[in-house]
Amino acid sequence: MNRALERTTGTRLVRVDGATPEPAPEPPPQPAPQPAESGSSSKKTLLITAPTEDEVRPPAHPETDRLLRRPIFLMTPVRSGSTLLRLMMDRHSMLHAPHELHVRRLRVVPTTSLARKAMELLGHDEADLEHLLWDRVLHRELQLSGKRFIVDKTPSNTFVYRRIATCWPDARFIFLLRHPASIAASWADASVGKRDRKEATRDALSYMRSLEKARSNLSGLTVRYEDLTVDAEKVTREICAYLDLPWESEMLEYGGDQQLVKGVGDWSEKIRSGSVQQGRPVPSAEDVPKVLRSISRKWGYLPDA
């Protein structure tokens, strides 16, 4: 007999077949819900209360709590050429760079007070359990690839850079910059029917600001999309040197990809071409919207005022 599917809504348990379910046990009090990041593009996602900062802590036993070793995170805004870079990195024999994984959206929530108590006796809070899950998902993906290091490029990771660095203390970071006005224009083009140009610019800016916070607080390598499209060999050599890996010429011929799906990376015909192409012309100073001038100066695309 097929079991009826159930889902939770608040503190009630609802059966999708319309039958009356057994009452769910009263859950323990939760911290006040936190708002979604301003840069989140998924407005229909049901957000569950995230662990508080006090609950987020490094692994108690790194050698056993983490299966991944030295994961690589490509920290980037939306529409910055990150899909191109991750495809090139994936061509390296020791790097596995899959589509955007969004593991930090995976939540672990004890559904009863006894489950919570049992986990606490083992020394785990909700953040610990989530970190174990995130690590296991990425490790499984890496093991299936047969490669040595995983590269996760998910733009929204910039909003939780501290937590990622806490989860994986040995993580390495590559920061990808692009002219802010080009990012905003590309995001607006990809947002037709969802946002007008001003809304798209503000949304893209939230990613840029988060990236700048991450870049200011984490050590790592900064590269530019414009440099990648002009001299891909030079940029990929810099990346390999930072990762202490030999450079491989295969990185310059990334070819096609079967996972160019909207929502988990760029899906445009340009990226499907399989070859590095010139990006948009760099905007002139007078064409940079006022709201983007500060971040453009920080990233060196405009002279200091």
C-alpha cells in the first residue's frame, strides 16, 4: 500500500490526499525567522529559520567530521562569467566543478524534542548537523567524479561566506570580479519579465556588496572576467599556481556541458558555444549608474573620486 505523502506547514502536518493526519508533536521554540538575503532570486522558496550565529561553529573533530579536504569555492556575483570559469576549471584532471549546488540551502531540523535532545547529547546542534550534510553531499559528488578537489560556484554563497569558512576551515577561495555595470546589464537581460532594469541593478548590487565583504575578510585569489576573456591561459595559470596544481592546456577548451540548466548556472547560447568569447565592451565612466559607482571604484573599474 502506498503511504500518503505529508508535508509540514507551520506546526501542522498536512496530508496531500486530504485525509486527516495524526496531530504532530509540538515543536520546541525556535529563534525568530531571519529574512531572506536581498539578493535571493527565488521568492517562492519556503525559508526555515536558520541557526543563530552562536550555533555556527567549526567542526569539533575536523579529521572525522569532514570528509572533504581543501574544497574550493568560487565566490562571485551573478552574471560575472562564473559558469565559464567553472567549466574551464572542470576540465582540469584534478578539479571537479559541477553546476551550482546550493548546499547551504539544505536544512536539518529535529522534528521532536527527543530528537533534539539526542543530538545535543552527541554534541550536535542544528548547524553542526547541517555542516555534516553539506560536507557529505559535496564529498559524494567529488567521489563520483574520481577527481581530487571539488569546486563549488554558487553566487549566493557570498551571503554566508563566514559560515562556509567556518564549516570548512581549510577551504580555499577564488574571487571573480567583473565590471559592475556589465554585471547589472547582463542580470537585467536575464531578468526580463521578472524585474525592471533598476530592480535588476539593485539586486545584482547586493551580490557585489556581499562578494566585497567576503573578499575583505577571507584570504584568496582575485581574478577578473575581462582578463579571462582576453588571456585565458594567463588567468588559468594564476589559478593553478594558487591551488598548487600543474596547469593543463585542456582548461582552454572547455567544450560543451550537459548541465547548462537555468537556475544552476548560465544557460545562454554564448556559453554553449564551448569557446571563450569576448564579453560586453567595458562601459565608459559616464555610463556607469550612480548606484554602482562606489563598488566600481573599489574594484578598480573607475578612478578614485
